[in-house]
Amino acid sequence: ALSSFPDIRQVQERGALRVGLVAKDIPPLLVTGSDGQPAGIEVAMANGLARRLGVKLQFVRTAATHDELVAQVAAGEADIAVSSVSRTVERAQAVRFSRPYLTQSVAVALNRVRALQENVACPDTPADAAALAARPGGLGVTRGGAYEQALRNQDKTINPVVFDTVRELHDALETDRLLAGLGSEIELRELFAQHPAARIKLKLCLVGEQKDQIAIAVRPDAPNLAAWIDVVLDNVGLQLKPS
């Protein structure tokens, strides 16, 4: 049945829900399957939404960064975006957000060798994490994400080392070029799971008081679609745990 809300009906009449994804993989939430198609937990979520609307899925997977992805949704090039999108105050001025389906800690991977040499402990607060950036090769982040933005919001003079990919950030950590890397708990846990040897060199620190809420971004002119997605999330009881 067609929805009585014009923003939902538009998707139904088009016959496709356009879902924005970042180009890079974020295992296990977003991966590229052996057939070259997107897969993972978040793609399964998008599938469930499309199925309930009675439409097919159309992926828009061209954004290199999360900021670029949010801009695509803001411009209406995608109806929604799922790719571990952090729900931030800045982004909420540009797009709508569903309720969070995952709340994780902000995490820091610390190079044990350099931490010993420089007498650095796991950061407890966002300010502790930010302070690492004052050291040469102190703190790395990936480009165009919520973490880079959060650091710069905290203090305009903070100068982190910015990497294009998580892989490059990990390489810098493992070769002692970098003291610490800032990222999401899931991303760093996944690194340790896939590369058990990384545990020898790196230590995972959770920055306790700061939480990262992951939600579905919805285009700004679709308030009813956003409200409907919340109902679906609540109905299926979707609440992921970082572990």
C-alpha cells in the first residue's frame, strides 16, 4: 500500500530506496562481498527497510569520506545513508537522523613502544586524547570523519596527523611513526580481531566519557521517512553492541 505521506510515497513510486554508503569498507558493519556488492550488518538493515517499503535497494557508493556522504544526503542524492554515520551536532543541521542503533566508545590505539618511551598512559578524557596531538607524530585520525571534526571543535589549534584510510593509520602505528590513533571502538576492535599480532604492538584504550552515537542519516525533506525508520528500528528491537 502506498503511504499517505508524500516523502515516503515518493520512494515507493520511484520503486527504489537510494542508500548512500562510503566507498571504503567498515567491517563488520559494511563490507564488499565476493560478488563485489555491498554486504554486512548495515546493508542487511537497509534491505529490511526497502523490503518493508516494497521497493528495491539502489546503492550510491561514491563518497570517499563520511562528511561527503552526509553532504550527498543533505543534497537529496540519496534518501538515507548507513555507514557507521556518527550523529553529530554539525551534521544534524544538514540532515535528519534516526535514533541511534549503536552507541560505542571513542577509542584510541596506543603504540606501546612509544607510549613507554614518552611515558604516556591511556587517555581517560577527550582532552587527554587531544593533548596527544601536541606531540610530533602524536595523534592520527582518518580524513573527513566525525573524529577529525570533534578534535578541531575542541581546539582550533589541535593539529592531528590526517590519513586517507584506516589502513594507512594502522601502518603508521605499527611502524612507530605514530604514537596514537583516534577512532571508533568497533573499527579498532575489528583491527585487533583481524590482526592478532597488532595486540603485541598496540593497546586499545576506550575514552570513557565520550560516546559516539551511530544512526541512519535521512534527507532533510523527508521527516515522515525518518519517523517511520525509528518505528522500524524499535519494532525489530535493533540495538547493536560494540562487542
